[in-house]
Amino acid sequence: MTKRILTLSLRMNAAPAPSAAQRRRNFAASHAANVDLPGSVWHGETWGDQHDPPNRLAADVDNFDWRSKFWLGKWSSIPEKDQNLEAYLAVMGVDMNHPNMKKDQPVTLQTFKKGDKYHHKIVVEEAGYINDVIFRLGRETPGSYNGQQITVNYEEQGGALVGTVKYPAHNKVIHNTYEMDGQNLAKTSECEGVVHKRWYNKQQN
């Protein structure tokens, strides 16, 4: 997988960048939580394959299933409606003090089925961030990130998509729920009793 180098310009008065260990903890925590933020995309860093989805997607996305379930499709977040984001990220160990961590950045969620697998492809275009969470419905799906194991388990319950993401290396368990709220897709995430909620508008496929 081709490596990419992302260089982000920082303001002259920007706070000092966190240590390499903290950057890795931030990136791993944000990936596991699926918090849709560029947890460790930092100035001058080369993360290589960590910038790319676990499996590079085929060019012909028109052949993917975007419509058979209510939560499939292309969605764009509504940053001004986010609830309890900073407290949730604090529990996840993601540092909000770095200037690249902007809570008002819009997030694109592309959710589709490819073969027998579903994809949550999260994109923060302004930060060059891509995170592709792959799972099979009703089955605990193993994966790895940053050399450590994670598991993802999603199923449909009472008109909602409900999932659990386990990150043993960080002793974190994240519970995600996707459901419709009027015309919006609402995502609720919980970790260690702290709840974050985010809403998305449907975009044209």
C-alpha cells in the first residue's frame, strides 16, 4: 500500500506538538472509538499505511450497495449539533489542545456493503484523515491497528444499528448506535459512562 506524507501548516503561535508516544495513543484511540476526528494527523508526520483504509476500495464504487439499509449511504456531519464531544474524547485519551483538533470540522461518513462485508469509511477532508471500519453483521470481526488487535461487532436491533468496538490494548470498550432522527442519521457513542452524540445529513450518492 502506497505511503502518503501529509504536511499540515501550523500557526506561528501553535502549542508544542505532543510526544511521539502521545500521537500514537491519540491515533489509536480515535480509530478504535470511531470518533470521526483526526486524532493523530500531525505536522510533518509520515504514518504510511495508517492513512489508508485497511483494504483499498475498488474504483467502481457504483457497484457497492448503498441503499438496502437505512444507515447505508453517504452522510455529512452537522458539527454545530455535536453533544459532549470534548468530554468523550478526554475519556478516549485524545488530546484536544493541538491546533489540528478542530471540533467544528465536518465529517463525511460513507457506509456501504462490498461483498459480504460492510464498511464505515470516515473522512475528514480538511485534515486528510481516512478511517475504514470493516465488519460483518452479527459477527465479531477481528482486525488490527498499529500492531494491536481490535474487534468490531455490529447487529441490527429494533430499527437501529448497534455495535461494540473493543480495544484491549487500551482497555476500552465503545458502544455505538446508529438510528434515524427525522431525516438525519444520529450516532450515539458511549465509553466508560460518557456519551457523545452526532448527527448527519444524507448526501446524494
